[in-house]
Amino acid sequence: MTHSELQRDIDMECPAYPGLITLLDAALYRTFEGQLTATVSSANATLSAFLQVKRQSNKLLQACRTAIPRLTVSNQQPLQQQQQQQQNLLKNLYTMESFAVFCMGCSSEAISQITTDKLASSANLSTGGGGDNATETTDSSTSSSLLPLSSSPPSFPLGLFSSSSSSQIPVDFSKVIPQSSKRSWEEVALRLTAHQQHDIRKGDCWESTKLYCPDYVWGHESILQCQRLVRSMVKHDAVLCMTLVPVLDKHVLPECAGNTREVIMNVFENIMVLLKHDVPLRLQQFRKGIESDALISKRLYLVKNEYRAPFRAFLEAHLHFQMAPRIELVEEYIQIHEETDNVHKLELLKEKRRHVNQKVQACLSNGNFVKALAMEEKCEKLEISMATMLFPFCELARLLCDGNQIVGLVEVPGVLEGDDFLRMQELLRTLKNLLYKKNECGSSSTGIRPLLMDLQGISRDPSFINRNAVKEEEEESSSMSLMDQQRLSTLCCQLKHIGMLGTSNRFVIGKKDKESSHALIEACTLFNGDVFSKVYRDWYNLCKRQREIFNKVDGVENTLDEIVKQMRQAEIETSIAISSKQDLFLARERIHMLWNDRQQKFDVLEETLHDCCLREMDCRLNLLPINEYVVLSLPNIQSVAGIFDIGMELAGEIVSSC
């Protein structure tokens, strides 16, 4: 084989398109893989330790939420005293439950820190969508949950309702100004699969956030963040509570049915062994591995920045050029203005403007577009109606819940016990996070969107006790499935039981909240399950019909995004049609400047990538230009796996594709 033939074998051709950085990072890591063995192996060991913490925390959470304490209170005692004794017995159990939830959150954050490339995350927009100029690429058909088209992000009244201190029932929701809620959209995004999240975010991502090539800054920041999370977990109140067992010479957890208490203690001990011995040891090994490979990892950090900077500059220039009107359209109107016959010129401009106005009106009068907007308005009114009915239950749940731990609910033999008691506790935890104003910490309400997704069986997290959280295959008909109807019926029965328990004084409520609780309980007793079920079914059918409108008809794409795109192009042409000749010349000059800037940045990118690939990877990269008007979106490159993808999949974790 001649030298020229060998050289052609190692030449690569690739367009300057999102996803290029993924290929470059993967190729760079393969080149220096042998010199990064200590870093990657120690990082995998650290990741495995945090995955074990997450699994054990999940087991602890399930054990705490399925525990049914055995109470030894006497029936001869007053009801208020029985409730107080039961609360004291359950306090430590709920503290242990909060510890499990906290450890799951911290371990998930640590896993995210280890598996995420810090350089890539800084190049992407937020999950809730970009700014005003961000390209909207959300397709309503990609989500597995049935929600209105405005669900990305949603645009119905959220986070604007009275807090738990308010006792005015009912609240007039019709006067609330609709606003979008980022937290509600995050709640929706968390329940989507990796493929659905990629379909939604592919227009907001320029680079994959997965780690394909380790570097020194990534390792150093990951170690610091993980150490901070471990310190937070070992300082939890549950850890201090469990250390008092030998001192008090009695068990701090109440006796539970079966061997639940022993299971809780065993799992807790496993977590503490991981947090005090295994995880710190793995982090120390991780630090040693980073230090041993510091020379090469620092070099890789510089190389990654070297080709990322011109790539991001080129993509920004590409987007700026796309935001401008097409040069052909501006040239067409300039030619009309250069007509010598003024009468003919005015007639052409008048005809053009009339034609453009017809395009705008055609988009606004599109049958599917009008139907979708009408259904969106009806969905919003139905959501407000459901929120009005659920509001007293949400306020009552906030009175019964002390922070995030204690639910002031008493088990009633023959009425509320066993699994029904656990389901009622889970419902109260869900309701207390719905329909409240933004608090001092800045967190806002998620509205009723999480409850609507629960009714459709969309799983939130495998640790939640949801017996009916299995999502069945979606039916082709617009009617609700049997599982959805059963979930709706169960919810209505539980809400009725809340009113019954309140009137029979089965709630543990402080003296200062007694007065406001009476008004809330009275409002809860007025709940009509049949009316709520009818409103929900109407909302469900409207959302189903709204999605069916924008399906493909006779092979023609008739999506909402396509209609919006046509309307935007028509509005741009309208602004050009009413512009003067001088303004058109300025616009043409500006477009040429944008095109020249884009071309110059492409040349810089091409030269930089050519030098980097030849110097670092011993190959030639022929960078291909892309069309000026192509829409940028991150492709799903399944052939290239991240460094930790295999380990995450073996551990049963969801691996994001973007």
C-alpha cells in the first residue's frame, strides 16, 4: 500500500453540524485511552459506589413507606392523647424516610456530576427551552403523557394560588392571569424517556452532555462536589438519631408488622458503611488517579477547549444568519423599487403586500390551528375548574404535613388501614406540593400537572409507592382506558375519605391551625366526585383530539410547528414589503455582513480542526460546509457511547441520549 493510499484511509469527512464535538471527543479519548487508565478506572469505581448508595436508599425508602407500625396505646386514653403518642412513635420513622429521600437526591446529583461533561453543559440551553430566539422543536407526539400542546413549557395558571396561611375558601381561579411555570415543565420532563427527552431538546443542544473524553477540570470539580454531598448526607438528623440507640438503651424506631424494622436498620447500616468507608475511599482513589494522569488530562482540557470555541462561534453565526430575511427575498423587493415606471412599481408592491397579507390570514384561519387554540382555551378552563375543586384538599394537606416529613393522619381500623393508609399518605404528600404561591426560597408550585400525570399512570420514580403506576399501551381510541378510569375512581374515593376523616376528627392538627382547618374540612366535604370525573374526562378527550389534529394526513406534514414556521416567514415578508428602498439596501448590507461573518468563522473552524486532528489524533479531517438555512439539531449518535454508559445500563439507570 502506497503512502497516498494509506493517507486516504485515515482521512475523515464530516459536516460542521451539532454532534461533531461528540465524534471529536470520542476520537480524542481513543487516542489517549491507554494514558488515562487510572482516571477512568477510579471514576468507574466511584460511580459504582454512588450507584450502590442510590440503590440502598431506594430500598430504605420503600421499607419506610411500607412499614405499618404496631401501636400500643390504650383505647381508654382520650383521642387527642392517642394521636400525640402515635405521632411520637412515627416521628423517627419519618425522619428515616426523609434521610432515604435525601440520600437518593444526593447520590443522583453525584452520579450526574461524574457522568456529565462540564464543557458541554455550558454550551446548551436550559431544559425548559431557550430564550426568545430559541428554535422551538417540541413535537406534541413525542411525549408519553397526555397533556395540552402548551405543556412545553405549560401556559396555564400555576404557582399563583393561596398559601397555607390563607383561609378563604373557595378561591376565584378565573381571575388568575395564566403564566408559564418552569418547575411544572421540569416535572413533565423528568417522566419522559431518554429518547423523548432527546426529541424535545435536540433543538436546544449543540453538544451532548455525556462525558466522552475525561479531563482534569471535570475530575477536580466532580471530586469536590461529591465530597460536599457525602458530608451533607452524614450530617442528616437520622444519622444523629440512630447513634443514640446504645445511649438510650432502647430502639428509636417503633415496632412494625413483620420484620420491617429489622430491614430498615440493616439497610441503614449498609448506607452508613458506604458513606463512611467505601465512598470516601473511592473518592480518594479517584483523586490519586486524576493526579497521576494530571499531565495528560490537563492537555486534553486545553485541546477540548481549542476546537470547542470556534465551533460554538460558527454555530452562533449560523443562527444569526438564519434569523435574518432571505437574501433572495430582499433582492426581489429591491428590483421592484428600481422600476422606472412608478405606476407599475406601486401596482407590484400593492399586489405583493396583498399576497403576503393573504398568507398571514391563511395561517391564522387554518382549520387545525383554530381548532387547536379553541381546545387549548377549553383545556385551560377545565384545568382551572379541577384546581378549584382540589384547592381545599391541597391546603389541608399542607396543614397536616410538617415540612416534608410528618403526615398528621391517624390509622382508623375498618376505614383506613394497611395499604389504604399508605396510599392516603402518598396522596397527601402529592397534594401538599400543588397550588401554592412562590415561597421565600424561590420554589414555585407545579400546579395540578403532576396529579394529572399520575392519573395517566406516568411513573415519577421507582421509589414511590404507586400500586397502579404501570403505564399500559396507549389505545387508538379517544376514550379512557380501564386503568385510567380505575385510577380516577380511586382518587375520587380517597378525596371523599379525606372529608369524612376530617369531620370525624381523625387528623392531627395543631391548636393554632384548628380554626382554619374547620373551613378547609367543610370545603372538602362539598367535593363531588362525579363532577370532578366528568371534568377530567372532558379535559382528557380534548387533549387527545388536540393531538390527533396535527397527525400526518395523506402524507402531508400538518404539525403546529410547520404552521408557526409559515406564519413567521409571512410576517418577515410583511415587514420587508412595507420597507422603503433605503431600508432594503441597509438590510441587504446587513445580511451580507452576517454571511461573511459566518464564512470567516467556518474558515477558522476548518483550520483549527485540521490542525488539532493532525496533531493530536494523527488523521486529517475534511470539514464540509452546511447549508445556510438548515435547522440545527443534535442527532442521536447511538454508535458512540459515553465512558460510563455501559456501567449505567448494567446498574439499571436511564442513560440519556443527549
